[in-house]
Amino acid sequence: MITPDGPLDAVGVSAAAVRVYRAMLRSPGRPVDTGLAEEVGLPGARLADLVGELIQAELVERGEGGHRARDPKVGIAALVRGRQEALEQVLQAASALAVEYAEGITRSEPSRLAEVVDGERAAVDMMMELVGSATREVAVLDAPPYVDHSASAKAEQSLFDRNIRNRAIYATAALELPGRYDVIMAAIRSGEQARTLADVPLKLIVVDGVRALLPLSVREGRIRSVIVVHPSLLSSALAALFESLWERAAPLRPDTPGLPDDLDEVDRALLTLLGSGLKDEAMARQLGVSARTLGRRITRLLERLGATSRFQAGIQASRRGWV
């Protein structure tokens, strides 16, 4: 409900215009006349200006029978969306200006090409800020330890919401963590492009190929400080590192069109995990099966593919379009 204590000035509508809008909502179809002016306590000329403001905000429509207030659920929602789009454009402009500022700083003061952020909470906030500034792509090298799962999920969701390309290379050790495989598969289904690599050398986030964030201090399995690298040859080198590892990494896919229909969900997941480099015990944990059951399933897949080793099975599965 709109009240005098909660005007719409946040979306560009004055409190006086809101008062007129509320009066029109209470009496749909009521003409903009002297009676309305008296009710809201405004002179006729001022009332006309405020009705014009409401028309501009698309909260009031002109019709054959006069002016009519739009349903607030529709009109105000449209105003909010418009303001959100405008703010998004402002944020993108701010990000571009920040890059220019950082480039200027690094040219004039090379010692400031990077900044250190201390404290786990501050590190999370910086990660959120950096990812939120992306306009084209976020590239991630993902390996333990993890700072804040909920913050990472929120940052990733913001990329999906804004249609920002998201690529991630997961260390094999990350896939071994309980529940992590399911989280990764969910992200892939949401639009993330993911690959896995046994020897991911470090945790890294590269934004738009020009800014980067990586851990600086890790104690007791927690990230205590991070370093943010501004546009420079160093950030370009980190972006190039990601690309070289991306070429080496094996794709992670939740579903492959070429898979036979009679393969159950466990076998489908097993095919993905076989190429990830995980040990049998870790694969069994992720799939929720015993080591003996896992062995039987692997043997059955090898027989079906006509392979005598897992390496041969990978080649055959690739030829058949299973992976």
C-alpha cells in the first residue's frame, strides 16, 4: 500500500503526485476537476502539472472518457523495472570508468597496480564487487579452500541473471568434496561452461579479461586475504593462464544428447566422473554407491563400450558422442 510515509520518489515520482494518484485510485474514472483539486488540497494548475507527472511515469493513462489511474501492481512494477535497468547501466558505466581509473593509476603509480584486501569478510565483499562489475565474462579457477559458499552462489546467480558468460575450471579435489558435484552440475544446467583439471595451480577470478582476484594468505583452510590485480600486463598474464588451462581441461556436462536412453542417472554421472580424474572412492561417495557397486558399473560400461581399459572407454565414449 502506498502511504505518505512511503512515497515513490525512489522511482522518480514526487510525494505530491503520489497523493493525486491515491485519490484517483480511490475513485476510478473520476475526472480531473475542481473536486479532485479540493480533495488533494492543490490549485487546479498544480493538479494539472502533477497529473502530467503521473502520465509521464505511466501511472495514469489518457482515455476517451478522461484520465484513468493504472493498476499500481502493473504501473509501479514497470517503474521499478525501468529504474533497475537504468541503475544497471550506471553500474556498467561505473565499471568502465573504474577500469580507466585503474589503468591511469598503474601508469602513473606502478606500485598501485594491485591492492591487498585483508580479512575473510572483506575478501568476500571484494569478490562480490568484482563479479558484480563484470560486463562480458567471468572466468574462474576453482579449487579448495572456500570462503563463503552462499556468497559464491549469489555471485554466480547474478551472472546468470545478467546474461554474463561464466566459465569455470574445477580442480579434481573440488569434485571430491561432499555435495560439491551436485552444486557444479546445477550451475552447468543454469548456463555455466565448466571443465575439470587435476592440477589447477591456484584459485583465481578473472573479470572481463582485465581484472583479477586471487588468494594471498590462507590459514587453517580459510582464505584470510586476497589480492586484486588492476588492468595491467599482470592481469593479462593471469587471463592467458586461464585460457591455457581451459584448453587442457576436460569438459563437464550434465547431459549429453548422444547418450543411450537406457543409461540410468548413476551411469550418466559416472561417465562424467570417469573423465574427471577422481579416485574410485571419491566417485563412489559422489554417486552415493558402495565401492563394489561402483566397480560393477564401471565393468559394465567397459563391456558395453567394447573397451579393456578406462582410457579405451573414454575414446569409445567420445566416438559415440556419449561424452
